[in-house]
Amino acid sequence: MQSSSILTLGAISLVLAACQTPQQAVQQKEDLLAASGFTLQPANSPKRIAAMNKLPPNKFVQQTSGGTVVYVYADPAGCQCVYFGNQTAWSNYRGAVFEKRLANEQQMTAMMNQDAFDFGPWGPGFW
């Protein structure tokens, strides 16, 4: 019974993820980064474009600058920019991602419970 619930939850997750366009996903990530305290720097010069292209696209890189940890996120396809954040921004971002996943799981659980199969007069335990 539990494995079928997990499979159902996984299937619903895939369906919900498929409903989101790539542009919506990019916009949500940009919004989360900005709300978490990351600063957007456009790649608006040949030097900045070259520096952005040296970074892995759409991945966080941790760098140290003057003894301070800096988190860098290059988005060459979306905003053609690089986001920079400190430890607080990184912690805020990770917390926001966790909260979003939790909210999505709660929504999926509610949908599963709402759409539960009606077993009629036999009840749910007749198997």
C-alpha cells in the first residue's frame, strides 16, 4: 500500500513539473535568487561575457574572495547574467527552495486525498 502511494506521489510530481514551461522555471529561479539576496550582474561587456562563459551554466559555484565566501550562479541562456550572493543569501535561497518543495509536496498530498478512489459499499480496506 505504501509503495503504491509513493509511486502515485511520484507520478503526480512528474505531471506537475511537466505543466511548468521552461521559461516559468527560469523566472521562478530568478525570483528566488533575487528574493534571497543575490545580486544580478548583467554580462554586458565582452570581458563579462567571457567570465560568465567560464562558469558552469545554471549551477552554483562557491568561491572565496578576500577571505569571504561568495556564491556565484551563471545564467547564460536566461538573463545572460551572473548572480552573486554571500553566505546569508545562500542560506536564504536553500531555505526558500526547501519551503517550496514542502509546499509542493503538501499540495500533491492534498490532491491525492481529494481524488482518492471511492470503493463504494466495500470501503477502502476490502483488498
